[in-house]
Amino acid sequence: MKNSRLIVSAAIAVSAMLGIGAASAADLPMKAMPYAAPPPVFSWTGCYIGLHAGAGVLLDQGFQTVQQSSLDRHGVGGLAGGQLGCNYQTGMLVLGIEGEGFWSGMKVTQDEFAGNNPGTLVASGSIRNKWDYDIAGRFGIAFDRALVYGKAGWVFGGFDWNAAEVSSSFDNCRTFCTVTQGSATLDGLLIGLGLEYAFTNNWTAKFEYDYLGFNAKNVNFTSSCADPLCTTRNFTQNVSADKHIFKVGVNYLFNAAAPLVAKY
């Protein structure tokens, strides 16, 4: 009987201790679960700066030598330059403005031969596009990190025209002499299409096609020769040019619209 009382008393004591411990644990503050921020949503909003390179086709029209041989041919060449612009995204629509400047190595060359094969070079002409710069509006549709866009604006280009021939009955040249030489800046319409993809929130890569249609312009030319019998003369020709260029580029986007991720 005595042992039974001891067992009951011990059980009551243990139960009381367990109850007190559980109550104390319930009173302790619970540690908050760490906050997991959602991944930031990419946005094309922001300004950017970048580089590009490519190649294209040049068609010059209107340039003629003293022999009235018209240069109307395609030439090819490379290009390299940079761009600077800003985007604003609302929904899937992306609007922006961009300025570009680039060196151009595009050149049209035509040689004239006379006599038996392989013939004798009697005249040579060339047109070279040296540089271009443009400003254009961009408008596109964003599919998350992919942007399909178009652009339209105005372009300015620097051109040189040169022609030389061995002889001419017009100016009595008897040596290989430069008979026409001119230089001018042409301007015209720029339209283009492109695809740009953001590999990170800041770095993007693009592929772009542009058509550059330079308007016709009256350009001053000078005809001269080293022969004493040659006469120097100045004249005007109406010339124009078109270009089709393909380029790839990279941009660094200062993405101000990307939300900050809080750390806890």
C-alpha cells in the first residue's frame, strides 16, 4: 500500500513537471522563417551603351568619268562602331531612341580595259563610303528577355569619288592622271529590323539589318592632270547611294527598372 502511494505521488510529480515544461516552451518566441524574395522581373527600361560590327553592300549611282562611263555597281565592305540609347517598357511594348556612329570600309570600284586580252587598263573609278552616323526611334515587342524591334530615323554618310584615266581627247592627257575627284556628305532615310536578347539583367546581344537610302545631291568635282596641256576644270554631278548592312552587337543596359532584392 505504501509502495502504491509512492508510485502515484511520483507519477503526479512527473506530470506536473512535464506540464510546466510544455507551458514554458509555448511561452518562448518562435524564430521567424527566413524571407525568400521572389526573383526580379526583367525590364528593358533603361539607357544603354554598346559596340557593333558587320558588313554590307553599297550601290552608288550617278558618278561618271570624263569618258562618260557611268559607275553604277555594287561594292562590299566592313563596318565597326558604337551605339548609345534609352528604352522605356510598358507591358510588352518597348519604345526608345538610339544614336549610332561607325567607320565604313564599303567601296565600289570599276576598271576599264582596252586592247587584247588581258587588255590594258585605260581608266579606273571608285566610290568609298568612309563613315556614317544616325539617330533613330526604336519600337518593339518584348517576350521577356527577347526583344523584336524595328527602327526608323535619319542617317548621314561621308563619301569620296575618284576617277583616273590614261588618255582623253577632251583634255589631252598623255599620262595616267586623276580626272575627277570629289567629296561630300550625303543624308537620307534609315530603316531597320532587329532581334536583341538579354543574357543577364545588364548584358544584351543583338542582330540587326538596316537599309540606308542616301538622297541625291549635286556634288562639286575637279578634273585635273599633270600634263601641261591639260586644263583644270570644275563641274557638278548629281549622285546618290544606297546601303544594305548586317551587324551584330553587344550592349550594357543600365537597368534602372530591375527591383532590388532585400537581404535578411
